[in-house]
Amino acid sequence: MPPCKNMLDSPLTGYHTLYEWYRQAESEHFPDPTGLRARLEQWTFGLYPACIKYLMSAFDIPEVMAVTRSTICRKGIESLPRGGAIIYYVSVFLYFWVLSTPVVSMVFGSYLYVCINWFHIHFDEAFSSLRIANYKAFTRFHIKKSGDLEVFTLAVDKVPKEWMLDPDWDMEPKEPLQMSHTRRFPSKWRAASGWSDPTSVVRVVDQFVIPRTAVDPLLPDSAP
């Protein structure tokens, strides 16, 4: 939202400036010498102008947000009644999530589509939006007895799409509180088709060791 000092004043102020402009233009360009509009308002007990007024407010969400924010900046959030606060937050939700988010997503998605198909750039940024199930990688860390940190980056090009219960996991003897990585069959699930089993196609794409930082014995806080 823009800061309070950037709010611009207008000859028509309030929550219903669009309706006030409509009534002003209506009286100037569509005169009613017979008083039909006044009689319609009387016959409908004010429902006829009220429907137009609040429908225009519903379609002019930025005005509701701007006027309410201007009031909050002048008097504080505590000055808003509960109904006014609910209308303000609903307006912000509708404007930024229901209206703005799909538009921005379409613009940014179109930009990424053009970049990866014609300019061959932004592949990293577009990979998640492409929703490709394959080509997954993860990192594992192993601390050696010497204190060095060994890092492995493992990758799988093809990810199984169907899974089944592993009977070997169910038949393996289990000890109480046994960690899964110490078992021969650590996972309860396995790929339904053997050729796509990740354990047979996983590969190490990177491996390096971060040596343990030497401890200065002269420092008072250093431990042996």
C-alpha cells in the first residue's frame, strides 16, 4: 500500500465517489424532468439507488482501500469499527489475491515461458513452475570421527510414479527405538517397477569435505 503522504486529494472524497460521479453525470447528461428516478426510489423504499451505490463500491475496491487507509493514517487503526476493519481486510484480500495475483502470475509466467523457449535463459527460475517430477537432487552431510564435515549431493534423473509396500521392510526384525538409517531396509516403500527404483539409479554428482576448524588452546573459551 502507498504511504499516507502520497494520498492524493480529490474533489469527490469518501467511499462512494464513483456513485457520486455517476449521479453528477446522470443529472448533467440524462435529465429527468418527469421525476421518474425520484418515484422509483420512493416505490422501492430506497432500494433502487442503494443497489447501484453499493454495487459500484464493490467494483471499486481500490477506492475502499485508499479511503480506509487514509482514515487509518489520520486517526489510527483503533478508529475503525469492526465492520469497517472487516471490509478493509476483505478488500485487500480480494484485490491482492483474487485479482492481482492471477494477473501477475500470468505476466511473470509468460516471461519465463518466452525466456526458456526462445532465449534459453532462466531455467533455474522456471524449473519449479514447470512442475517436472524428475531430475531431483538432495544433499546429505556426514560428520567424520575426526570432526571433518563430508558433503554428498545425490541426484535421481527419473523419479518413480508408482509405489508399493516393501515386503523386506516388513519382514526385517525390528529393535525398539532403532533408527531407520541403521536398518538394511530403511524405507517402508519401494518403487512399483524395479527399473525405476531410485536406489539403483541414484548417483553422486558432488562430494567434498570441509575440514574441522582448528581450536586455539590459548583462547579462554576453547574446549579441549
